[in-house]
Amino acid sequence: MTRATRLTAWVFLLGLALLAGPGSPASATVIGIPGNPPTNLPAGPPNPNLPGYNLYPFMLNGFLPPSPNPLPSGVFAESPLQFNLVMQAGLGGPNGKTDPIVAAQSFNFFIIGDFWSVQAQIEYKPATSIFAPSDIVTMTADSVHRIGPHPGEFAPGPAVPSNVVLNAGSAITLPPDFDVRGDVLRRAVHDANLPAGARFGFDVRAATHTLGTDEDVVFGILAGQIANPNNPFVGNEFEFWLGGVAGLHTPEPATLLLWGTAAGLGYLARRRRNYKAAP
């Protein structure tokens, strides 16, 4: 298994763990750019690993303006209680990988499904000099549970923000107020047996529905691979990046079950920041 394949599989499995339960397929999902009419997003073929879900593959270069960078492609899946948005950029070139960040760029897009919506902004900052020696990808997003699935819950739910930074010069980048012990985080990465040069950014937040007791928990992750992790004379440039956001509507005590044991990330959920919506 190649480094790219192993890293891709790890991130996809982590996201798909949130989608283990049965769900009802969506029927009218759209994608677009803020300020422009949306475009219907046709459902793709079913995946046996996600029974009961419609998957919506997309390519951002199909509706965004021409880009100097390879724009990500992705898949959106949802059910009344769960969603997953996964993207990847830079894979699929002549040698299997292309440099996904060659120029500074920022772009926005949204996806609106029957049960969830996500509006995201991606920002690219390429490595340019000894003063900016590393590629950086930043993903900010607002995820909204559009329905109130339990009696008395207000719909739509609150917008749950995500702010994920993927820095090619740092093994793991966390938001400044993300409270997690360094030794636990290092052990989690070590136990995952990831390839040299793997880079990650995380964010986990939660909000309760107004008049309800259940939380919308949203997990954001970006991951990438640099080509020369042990060469101080070569800039930290990504060969590819992938990641996205995933969410679950759940009673608060059950949020500890979200992240499983893969890479020891169950600890991160217990230490997550709670973003409580005002009543």
C-alpha cells in the first residue's frame, strides 16, 4: 500500500465511521457558490459500505471559475441524523499526484441537502520563500442540521462552525483553544502507523438544538502528504490533500462513541470544545 493510499484510506475510514447507522436517502441536493443560483447535484451509485444513503459526488472545477490550483473533488452523503462531506485535491495526476497548491487562492461553495447543509471556504497559501516555507490549506465551514428530528426541537439547528488548518510544516495543527494533552496526541499519531510526511489538522465542535437536548457534533479534518519530510533544503510542499467535515445529531452522552479507537481519537472527543447555542 502506497503512502497516499494509506493516508487516504485512514481519513476516509475515520469519516465513514460516523455513517455506520441506517438512514433515509436524500432526494433534492444542490451545490453552488454564494450569491449564485444553485445547481442540482445528481446522486451517484450506491456504496455497499453505506447502505441506505445516497451519495453525491461532485467536482468543484465544474462550476467554480478557472483555477491555478487543482480544485478538489468530493462526495457528500447524508441521512436525517448524520452527514459526511469528503474532498481530495492533487491525486490523479500523471504520476498519481499533482501539486495542489501553486498559487494563493480562496474559494467558497455550499451544499444543501434534505437534512443538512454545509457552507465552506478553502484558502490556499503556497510555500514561497524561507519566510513562508510551507504550503497551508485552511478550511472554514458552517454546518447546519436543517431538521428537528425529535419532538420539541427547533429547526433548523444552529450553525456549527469548523476551522481547520493544514500546515505542511507541522505534523498536527489544532485551533489555539483546542484542549488536548500533547503526549496523548503524539501517542494517537504513533498508534495510527501513518507514513512519514503525513500532516493533519483537526477541529471538533458541538451545539444543542434550541428547545432540544441533543447535540449536533461536527468533526473537521484535513490531511496531506509532503514529498521530502526529512530534507531541510526542500520546502514543505503538499503532494495532495484530503479531508472535510462530518456530523452527527446525538444525545450528548453518546458523543463519546463517535470517534471510536482509530488512532486514539476517542480522547479528542472527550476534550472537544462545546459551542453551545443560545436559547
